[in-house]
Amino acid sequence: MSTHPAPAKLNLCLYLGRRREDGYHDLASIFEPLSLRDFLHVEPAGRDEVICEGVAGENLAAQALRLLRSEGWQSEPVRIEIEKNIPIAAGLGGGSADAAAVLRLAGGEVEDLAGIAALIGADVPSQVDPMACLVEGIGQKLTSLPQPAEHWLVLVAFEGGLPTADVFAEADRIGAGRPDVELEEISGKLWAVASGGVSPLAYPSLLVNDLEPAAMSLHSGIGPAMDRLALAGAGFVGMTGSGPTVFGICPTREAAEAVAGQAGPGATVCQGGVGL
């Protein structure tokens, strides 16, 4: 049996474009991998099988394996058991991380893993090779960034999660999308600061999530959790992705553990910007 990590990803910010005719939204965001991660335990088997407790139906990891086979991956059948540590439907890209880890199993054996990743979901391409990156378009345009300076995160997740489609629909309803020219300008600003390898605490005014108002209107726990993190002393407090997970940024592990101790049950400490 072999074990493969699948790091969670955090949206340090998320600027949303207007809904396109195809139903998608362009965005500008900075993704970073976390030390919080699932683990895929892989062993030879009589047939391909993906087991993930708590996920009903075909999950993204199973879809990734099926697509690898359709692209000619000739490895012997495998049984993949996913050890879930990333909360489900939490805005932390857990399903996408698992799918990307499956694709890495075929590294060097199947061409265009990034193309296969894009067929699975918008978050998957950035997690095939987990690193800090500027994300544009619908998630397919990735520009790698240097590893940021040390910083730690306190995550507060919630039982049940929040459906991404519902958050985007609410964002559309309240008119949260920005024009294309504004997204381009914001992307330039994000690149200018993040390409220096600094901690995100160096540019808090740019750590905006346009989905936050929509998510807060759908989930009553987000606002109070953010307030607890702020009162506990986090250097910056935000929401990742489409929520509902919220995060506080701290400069050191010790500071993060102190914040987590005051933030109440369910707070998790992890390091930001940590890839494979």
C-alpha cells in the first residue's frame, strides 16, 4: 500500500466577475495549499474502487480515476481509500484535492493531466501541483507564485457545509459580479504584491471575498465565527471560497494556537502556503 497526500486549498481572496452566458463566472483569486490534507491509501486490487466515507455516489476522485482509464492509463486496477481530514462542502477544495491526487498517480504515464483536471472541476487544475498561485478565468488560468513567508491559519468549519451553486446564485441575485476590466486591474495588483513572496498579512486590503455577503445571507454562523476570530486576535479574518469555512491569519504557530484556544470548539490550526 502507498499513501499520497491531498492538500486542502484556501482562497486568500476571491474577486467575482459577472455571470457569463455559459453560466460560469470569471474570477481573480489567490489560492494556496495548506498543511491540512486528506490522504489517499492506494493498493492493488481486482478492480478499480474508490472509497470515501461520508461522500455518496461517484465522488471527484472516482471520476478522476475513470477519466485516467479513458485516456489510456494502463496501471493495474487499484483500490483507493480516502482518509478525510478536509471538511466536506467547506470551501477548502477537499474533493478537488482528492481528484488531483488521483491524477498524480498517473504522472509521466498520461499526457495533459491539467486538461483532464479541467474536465473534473474548476478547482482541480490548481491542485495537480499544489502551490500558491494567481487564478484567473474560470479557474483554468494559473500563474505560479513563490512560496509565501511563514503564516498560520485558524480555520472554523461547520457541519453540513454550504452548496457552492446556492452561493453563486445568491451572489448573482444581489449583483456581486464585477466588470472584466476591473477584474484585470485587480489581478495586476494581486500579482504585484504576492509575487514578492510576502505573507498575506502584508496586503490585507486586497484580501476580499466577493462571495462573502451571499454566503453570510445563507449561513447564520459565518458572521459570528468571524467575530470570534477577530476578538481572539487574528491578524486578518476572512472566508474561503464559497464558504462557509472562515479563517484567521496569524504570523506564527504560537499565535494561531492562542487564537484557536479562544475561538471556541471546532477551530483547526494549519500552516498556509505548504505544498507537497
